[in-house]
Amino acid sequence: MIIFIFIIIFLFLFIIYLFASPRFSPIPYFPTNHQDLNLIIKALNLKNNQTVIDLGAGSGTVIFAAASNTISLNTKFIAIDINPVLISIMHLRRLFHPNRKNIKIIWGDLFKIKYNSLTRKPACPELVERVNSLTFYLYVSPWLLEKLIENLKLKIENFSVVSYFYPIKSLKPKKVFKGKNNIYSY
Ligand SMILES: C[S@@+](CC[C@H](N)C(=O)[O-])C[C@H]1O[C@@H](n2cnc3c(N)ncnc32)[C@H](O)[C@@H]1O
């Protein structure tokens, strides 16, 4: 019995460590406000042959809601997070999601991901534009946003961004959606 209690306490402390340690959570976990989901889905402008990547996806609030809206499309969703607890939660949620075939979950560091291997390769060159419609959803700390965008620009040619809560100072927004919090589309 004592051993069991120790295991529970250890697991509890380990989970707290995962959420508090800067190694696992350089950007703290705050889920997107549910009341803004409809506006975010509008801002993502979901369509066929599009890949949406949530960098720092948390428990998958946005990815799963967006994937529910594209059952009849072939839009792909990729959720990346560094926290193994949140990754496990997303894997569980994916199991029961009606559009799970289009959802990929990756445990990794958003600064180290090799994006080319994530998006689908075009069958022929003239389809490049059509299949490479890539949108990033970002809800990350403002002091990391610029570094992240610079990093993406170095690795990928064409992409659009939807940033929740924080504007990206180096980019001019196409549109700002006013919800509980602002949603910036670039
Ligand atoms: C503000 S939360 C946003 C969660 C989710 N995108 C949402 O909108 O509900 C930021 C997330 O980024 C994750 N994160 C922090 N640093 C990361 C890194 N280097 N690589 C991948 N994910 C990271 C955290 O674990 C956390 O879940």
C-alpha cells in the first residue's frame, strides 16, 4: 500500500515537472479559448489539399475542432508538442475522432522539426501550388514568435499563419478577427 502511494506521488510530481520545467514547457500550456474556435476555423480558411500544423498543439483544442469541420475534405492536420503528457492526451482523443485518418500527432520540438517530411509530396510539379497549401496555427509566447517565424522562413517557401492572441510584429496581417482574444491571419 505504501509503495502504491509513493508511486502515485511520484507520478503526480513528474507530471507537475513536465508542465513546469523550462525544458519541456518553454512556452506554458494555455489552451485556446473555446469561444474563439469558430473564428479560428474561419481564419484557417480550411480547404482541400491544405495541411494545417499546430506548433505547440497542447491538448489539441484547435486541431480536433478544425478536423471535425473537414470530414468531407482531405485537409491534413499535424499537431506537434514537446510535452509527453499532452501528446498522450492527443493520441487518446485521436482514437475517438471521426476524422482521425487526417490527423497526425508528433512528439517533438517545434524548433527542430523537419517540415519537408511532414507535408505531402506532390505527385507532379504542376501540383506543387495545389498540394502545398500550408498553414501554421500559433499560440506561443510573444518573445518566441519572431524567432519561430524566422526559423520557418528559412525552412519553407510558402506558408500562411494564424496567430492567436499575439501579433507577429515583422508581418502585416491580412485580417484581424476580434474574438475573446484577437486572431491574426497572415
Ligand atoms: C499556449 S499553449 C497552446 C496550446 C494549443 N496550441 C492551443 O491553442 O490550445 C503552448 C504549447 O506549446 C508547447 N510547447 C512549448 N515549447 C515547445 C517546443 N519547443 N516544441 C513543441 N511544443 C512546445 C507547450 O507544451 C504547450 O502545450
